[in-house]
Amino acid sequence: MSIVLTATRAELTKIISLRPVWIVTGVIVALHLLVSAANVRLNTEAVDTITPAGMIVLFTDPQPAHRAIVDFLVASSFQMGLFLPGIAAVIAGQEFRSHQLGQSLLAVPRRGRLIVAKAFATIGYLLFVSVVVAGISTAFMYVAVKDWNPGLLVSADAWRGQGRFVAFAVLTGLISFGITMIARSTLVGVIVTLVLIAVTMTQLLAAFAPALDALLPLSAGRNLLLNPADNKLSAGPHHALIVLVAWPLVTTTAAGIALGRRDAR
């Protein structure tokens, strides 16, 4: 176990020393800041019009303010979660682009341990970025609700929703990590991830085979994070969590098998 922990620390150090990782992370954070800033006025105006009965109009129909604001808070983090697998693809692909795999295997000859260490290090970095994203969402929402009910942002519902987002972000990132390790290409990892996202976004599969749609990572994310009262979902949150755990387990295990059978190029 100590060997795995040492290898994980080494892999995490490698990740935070990679310029492409910081560039992609910076772009995602900057985009989230811009989008969140653009929504501040809309959210503030909506909060200012909350009725004495506690109803708010964020888009069209009046909704209970507490639920609507928490849902919007989580949704604002969720939309950035679509980009986080790109970070995982860069992390996994950099090993092959820079031809460092052989050096990594010299440090950790057991390839099973190496893939576990890489996965744990990737989890650590994705956890950090997803918490930053959730923090930005919360900070900008605070500007809108500070004169109404700032405690809403630290309520059990808000913590639960943001916690689910963090789980979604880390697990979907691991899927991209596993796919990239199998393909040994950042580009392939990104393309496969985009295809999986596109299938969900078009809603074609959901229209004809909702049970199959529920097995896709992004659909599982929607089922886990979004409110079924306001969104047409293909499965419940427990089913979604199982799907989100199964995907990275399968892809990371396959990546470990592939790593063990190929040469160290």
C-alpha cells in the first residue's frame, strides 16, 4: 500500500507540473467565471421578485424559490462538468505524447500498481478542480441571494447537490482517463468523450430507447443531478450512480489490462 501511495504522490506531482494541464484547467475556470458573471444580473433580478409565498421565476414558470435556486446552482456547476473530462484526457495522454511511460515503469515496474497510482492521482486533481468549479458557482450565487437568504447556499440541499456534482465530475473524468490510456492518444480520448456527450445532447437515443440512454455517462449525470420535476429523465439517481461508477471501473480496468500487454512506448 505504501508503494501505491508513493507512486500516487509522484504521479500527482507530475500532473501539477504539466503545462497543458494547467492551460486546460485555466480555460475551464475562466469560462466558468465568464458564464457565472453573465448570470449574476439575471439571478439577482429573479431573487428581487420572489413573492411573499416564496415563489420565483428564473425562466418561465413560477417555482418554489429554495428548490429553484439550489437546482440552478447545481446546474451551473454541471454545465462546466462537461469540460472536465478534457483535463483527464490531457493527463493520461501526456504520458504517451512525451514518451515517459518507460520511465514511469522503471519507478513502478508493476503495471497494475502504476495504473492504480495514475488513477488515484487523476482523481485527486479532478477533485480539486471540481471543488473550485462548485466554489465559483456558490460565490456568484451568493451575490444574488445575500440579501434574501445566504444560508441557502450552505443548506443540506445545496451540499447534497454540489456533492453529487463533484462525484459526477470525478467519475466522468476517470472515464476519459481510461479511454485515453487504452487508445494511447489524447485526441482519441477527447473524440470518444465528445461522441458520448453528443449522443446524450441530441436526445435521439432517449426518444427511442430511454433504458439505453440511461446507461450513458452524461445521461447518468443528468439523472443524478437534475430535478425530475423540471426535467424529463431516463432513470433515478441510484441507477445513475451505479452507471457512473461502472463506467470508470470498466475503462480503467481495461486500461490496466492494455498497459500490461503492450510495450512501454
